[in-house]
Amino acid sequence: GLLAQGEGRQSPVEQKPGTGAGARMASLLHQTHSAMTLSGRSRSTCAVTRMRPTACRAMTQEAEVADGSKTVVVKNKTGDLPFPWSEKDPYRLPVSIERVQRMLMSKGWEKPWVEQIIDRIMKNMLRTTEERAMAVIQYLMSIGLKSDEVCNMASISVVLLGLNPETRMRPVVAYLERRGVPASAVPDLVLKHPRLFEYKAEMEEAVYLSKGRARIQVDVITLPDGEKVVAVNYYRDVASFLESPVAPAPPLP
């Protein structure tokens, strides 16, 4: 009923069946029950959101994680990427990437180069883990390179620290040795041409390394004075030599 303003007493108001507040609440509860019956938890959550918007909004905004940092759950629009950092420290790296950063810094690598590598990981240009990056560094040092030299190579070759040493790097070193490169000259050669490891030896006796239609062929050339030098030729498949600006001279047959 409504409170009459003139006499301070209640006066009955005629209501049609099914139009009062009680009827509306009963209808809402009936819709909620129907939603739970038809679609399970997801529809019932929507119905509860209509009944208790404040509580549900708090549930979707904040969540506590095990390490005590507070994260924010945001409904992204189409095409948006989720924000991967915590609200407490927006510059905090994910744990897996932070481990890579700490490992590289422990090797004595300079901070600007380490930050460049971490930036590549965050942009998905480089996919690696602490274990994989450590395995790459250890393998390159085992063939005669120093840690700071590996750092220089990683700054030039974007994907170097994400390669598998056994399936990608060791076959390239074997290819160089088959082409006549002395074992003592391999470290200096790969230091000057770190992108050699981005190519593959498609066959065991292949005379070149390939990456798509791109080719690298390594030849050992003997100069007139008897000194031997290593020639590294970069070219594309079906290239026209002596006319191509990339490789004006053809590799050795």
C-alpha cells in the first residue's frame, strides 16, 4: 500500500494480479531457477549478477594468488591481449622470463643486451626457457667460444637462445667440418656468422644449409700464397649469379 500524505494513514491501492513487487520477485526467482535448470552454472551466474551486482563485480575485479600479489581480471574486447603483469608491480616479469634474465645476468652479460633479449621474449620473437638458453650457452662454450662472445652472437641472431643444441646446432658444426673448416676455426667462423645456426642441413651430405629458399654455402679456398680462407656465400635458390646483388660470385661447385 501507499502512505497517504494528507492524513498520515495507509489507504489501500488496487493492484492487478501479478504486477506487485512480490510478483516481480517471484518472477525473477522463477527465471533464475529456469536458467540454472537449462544452462547450469553460467546462466545462474548471470541471474545472480542481476540480483547482486555489487558482490559479483567485486568477484570479477580482484583475486588473491598464492604469492600474495593482487591480480586484476579484465574482460577484454575483441582483439585485445591480456595484461600479463600484476597490479602491484606493472613492470614485474613473468616468473619464467625473470629466471632467464637472472641466469643471463649471472653469466656477466651486460644489462642492455640482456634487456634486448628479454624484450624479444616478451614480443614472442624469441621462445626459450632458462634450461634451453643455458644449454645453448654451454654448447657454444664447449666448442671454444667465450661467454661474452655468445652474448654478441645472441644480440645478432634473434632465435639463437631458443635453438636445440642437439638437433639444430650440432648438425651445423658437423656441416662446417665436412666442408673442410678446421675445428680450431669453427668458433671464429660462427662468431662472425651467428645466423648459420638459423639454417638447417636438409641432408647429411648436403653442400649448403637452407632456410626456406635461402641458402648458405661454406667453402674453404686456397689462396695463391698457400693460405686457406673460409668463404661464406649467402644466396637464394635459383639465383642468377653475376647479376644478383646479394651474391655476385657463385659458390664453388
